[in-house]
Amino acid sequence: MVTGTLAALRTSCGEVAEATAGDTVDGVPARWVAWPGSTQEVSAVLSAAAGLGLRVVARGTGSRLAWGAAPTGVELIVDTSRMGTVLAHVAGDLVVTVQAGLRMVDLQDALAPHRQRLALDGAGTVGGTIATATAGPLRYQYGSVRDLLIGITVVLADGTVARSGGTVVKNVAGYDLGKLYTGSLGTLGVITEAVFRLHPLPEASRWVTVPAADAARAAAAIAAVRASQHDPVALEVDRAALGDPVVSVGVALEGRSAGIGDRAEAVAELLGGLAGTPATVSELPPGWWGQPPHPPQGPAAMVTCEPTGLVELLATAPGALRGSAGAGVLTAGLPDGERLGTELAQLRGIAARHGGTAVLRCAPPSCKAGLDVWGPVPALALMRRLKDQFDPEHRLAPGRFVGGI
């Protein structure tokens, strides 16, 4: 059976092999790995996998395979590392089309000579960034993945190729695939190509940081910058641990070289007056900027809340907190062990009081077992119907998404 399955998969894609000890998804071992090089090869691989009844998980760099819940099983990993090409870049229209396996850092390097960028911070691949809905500090000004993704190509569980947005007129079943696939953790299909809206690189950048003496002063400083005319591109906070009296506030500014110095000094004066300590202006971001406040495998939770909840979150939430206070999206680095469930519940209580949520983004398998990763999901019934329509046999990343989807 093993030899027959491997032979059948190799008819669809020449780069197929038996999995090694390192080919796991959140602790669940795979049996085979395929390395397709194009949308057509992904289609052939998934068609073959459908005929064999294989459960499939897509993989880029593998750095976020511990996000969400562990899959109920996986026979085949579809690795996109051979799909790392910029397919088209129309600089005049600020649009780029890329394969899903392209690393984000390589995409930014390709765009930089044209004085352009994709305004999404972070590492990993394009496909992984979409599948996990990852965005960094720049989300305050430029939005999230959903806002910058204007076209997508995916392969469904049976091998069908579906396209939406960009220069393509026809959507699949009337759905906006870009929005459906953003944050879906590979449970609806394998992303193979993406079209993004770009932005010009700024002439100059400045970072203004200040250590606020407490959560109330930090929140007041952030609110004042939000209400000002200084037009920041990012508003970040960093609190090392619950009970730490200092909350660092960071503001990023971008613009023309001629005026950015004066803008930065004005923001520094505003922040310093509200925080009670002098602010610092730098041409480089602080060391914590855009970095997760937790080890690669967690535990960590993604917390959202309305601006009114920022004081309570910074003052009482467990763990380390860091992220976009301006956009109301922060990451909490939590301790592993017996307290994880209790502290996750505390985060959810705080977030719920202020119109937000708390999702256990990642954790070692031993810590995650038995925990409710996602919390309450009001639209779960709709999500189940979408899963049934796009993946009727539930073979794509089974169990990784909300409600065991």
C-alpha cells in the first residue's frame, strides 16, 4: 500500500517522498511529502490525494504549523517551497502577483529596487501569511492581509483550481475567496498564488518611544496620538509581564525627509507630557518592535479589544503583552503548565467586556491538549457549511480550525 500510494502521488508530482521524523504538523506525523512547483502540480497532487482518501496539510516554512488546533490526522504534506516566484510586478499600478511559497523577505527584497513594498510585516511565506492572517505594526495604517490581498488562486480538495479577484472576472460560487481564505489555516484549500496591492517605500522613517509609568498613562498617550494630526503608521505597546509598572509605547512615522524630524519631535513632546517621562526619537525601531513576546512554539494568545478596553488589558491581563494598541490587536505571551487554561480564560473575560476575543494562537502540544483554542465563535454554523461545500470529505487540515473544522 505504501509503495502504491507513493507511486500514485509521483504520477502527479515528481517531487514526492516518504515523510521524515521532522515532517509533523503540531506534533502529528505525516506519511508523505510532496513538493509541487506550480498551481497545476498542486491540482494534480490534490486530485491524486482525493482518489486515495488522504488527509492533506499545506506547509510553507513550517513556522506556524502549531497555530490553531492540532489536525486529527495527516497523511500528506504539500510543501510549497518550490513555488517561490514573483510571477508579475506592474510597478506603475502598484500590483504584484506571486506564488504562495515565496518568502515575505524575498518579496520585499524584489520590490525594494522599485521603491515599493507590501505593507505587511513579518517572516514566513506568502501563503502562510494569508492562511494565518498575520500582520505586524503597519496594520494600523495599511490594514491587514484582507485589506491588501486583491486576488487569489487556490486549489480545492478535489484538485479544482479556483481564482478570485485581480484581473479575473469569475468568482467561485459568488464567494470572495481572498476573504474566505485569509486566516483559514488551510482548511478550505491550498493557496498557490496571490495578488497584492503595494505601497511606495517612504523617504524617511522615525520611531518615537516612551516608557509610561502605568497602564492608564500608556493608554492616554496612545489615545492622544490617535486623535492628533501626526498621521502615525503604527502605534505599539510592550508590557513585559503582569505587574510590571512600565508600559513602553512606540509610534512609527513615515514621510518626506524634509519634515519628518519636526513631526517626530512633536510626537515626542506629546508622548512625554502624557507618560510623565521623556520620549526618545530614533531612526531605528526599538528591539522589541514587531517581535512576538513568546518563544516560537508559545504559549501565546491573540487578543483583540476596543480602544476603551486598553487600560484594563494592560493593567490586569496575564503574561507579557505586545502589539498594535492602535488597531486593538495584541499578542499575549503566556506561561506553559497548569495555569495556561486559567490565564486564557482571564484574557477572554477581559476581551469580552470590551467587544473582543482571545484565541490561543500557539502552544506546545502537551499544553494545548484539552484546551478550547478558539473560544466562543458566533458564526460557527456558517463556517461548517463553508467547510462542507469546499471540502465535503473534510480532508484538508482536518480539525485545525474552529469547532474542529
